[in-house]
Amino acid sequence: MGEKTDPRARRRFRVQTLIGVSPLFIGTVINGLIRPALARELPLTERRVGGSVRGSDRWWEADAETAADHPVLTAFLGLSDGAIGGICLLACVVLGLGAWLWGRRYPKSA
């Protein structure tokens, strides 16, 4: 039990945890807090599909006038929660590959 852990292994574990958790945390905050708050500020129609243990897929639709006034915001709110989650999972993969390539390109000397 009194074994010392290699500092490089501890650092690698922290980086790998950060790579896996950060994008998923950001996606949860976006889907759970930011998008609903933005949707309350505009006259949008909420759409939900599916009802399961994990919840439903949600997005908002805007009429033509609102979409013309706020094109970027309505496009962002038009993405489904599942699409945002997929983007976050893709970010985990890209960050993981980037960390792996960085480790191969610039190896630490012992």
C-alpha cells in the first residue's frame, strides 16, 4: 500500500480524465441550462421526440420571422440534444487522438 506512483502515470491519468469528462460536462451544461434559457427568450416552439428512461430528444423550431432576425441562434437551438451530445463525444475522440499524437511526437524522456 505504501508504493509510490509514478508522477508521469498520475499526470497521464489526470489528462485522460480531463479529456473524457470536460466535453461531456460542457455538453450537459449546454443542453440542460444554456439552450433552455436561450429558448425562453425567443418565441420558439419546443419539439420532443421519444420518451424513454434516458429522456427525450429536444429541439426548438422558429417561425420564418424569428429565424430571419436571429439566424445563428435559431440554428443552434434547432440542433437536437442528441446532436449536441454526439458533437461532444466526437470532441472526446479528437482530444484523445490529439493527446496520443502529442505523446508520440514529443515523448517524455525517463
